[in-house]
Amino acid sequence: MKKLRISYNSPVILTFVFICLIVLAIGALTDSKSTAFLFMTYRASLTDPFTYLRFFSHVLGHADWGHFIGNASYLLLLGPMLEEKYGSKMIIEIILITALVTGLINFIFFPGTGLCGASGVIFAFVMLSSFTGFKEGEIPLTFILVAIIYLGQQLYEGLIIRDDIANTAHILGGLVGAVIGYSSRYFTH
């Protein structure tokens, strides 16, 4: 009988989720002070070097256990498939691009709002996953339906329902995933 072993099958996604968990634990120990200082983007002085770090690190911070669990579930569901298809390097690039885009837009257009969490990255992954069967000269129906359902929901909630959910980050993440998914026919790992 062959011996079973646990494999670290998706190194970028697993490491990302574990870092998010560690950041959440540290946030709990510091009464969220570490999260606000290092893992949340908001309008701050451009002379503060941490402002630039937060443009990227905000995707690692989560408001609470429920926020983390929701995001970790989607990351672990979508991430390994995408990492296998596109490669670890590209997944890192998608995470960094999405973090920067959502961080900058939040910084510029929503000065009174703090943003943290990986939901922009998740929406990038959702849109990117709809391109997994992409063929030259075609637009996958799955992409069209995902765009209507997910991005349409975010537009509706952003315009009609006022809550603490960062709909703009979701939409921007989705757009990053769609652009990369459409462009992916030019490169693979």
C-alpha cells in the first residue's frame, strides 16, 4: 500500500492564506492596531513610507474571523486551479497588481475609508477562472455570465445598498482578472 503524504500543492495560495491567518492573529492580539497600521490602506501622508507598503499589504489584513474565513474559502477554492494553469509567478503578479490597483483607487477616491482584505484578489480570480477554457477568437459564455452576475451584483450593491463592503475593490479586482484572463492567450507558464 502506498504511503499518503500531504502536499503543499499550491505554494503561492497556501502561503498567502497562511500569512493572512497570521496577520489576523496578530491583529487580534493587538486589538486591530497592527491591522490598521500595516494591513489597511487609507489616506495617509505620502511622506510616510508605510503608505506605500499598505498599497500592497492591505490584501493580507482582515477585519475579523468571518471576513477571513469567507475570503480564505474562495482563495482555496479558486487559487490552486489558477496557480496550476497560469503558474505561481503569474498568481503573485495578479495578487500584486490587484493590491496596487485597489489600494491606489481607495487612497485617491475614498480618503475617509479604510480598505483591507483579499476580496479584490478573489474577484480577480473569479473573472480569471472564467477564462480557463479560452480559445482564440471566442469570448467564453462563462465569462459573460460571471461578469453579469458578480460585477453586476457589485454595481447594484455599490449604488443601491450602503454597507461596509468595498464594492469598488471587488469591481476593480474583477477588471484586473478579466484583463489578465483575456490577455493570457499570449502567455502561459
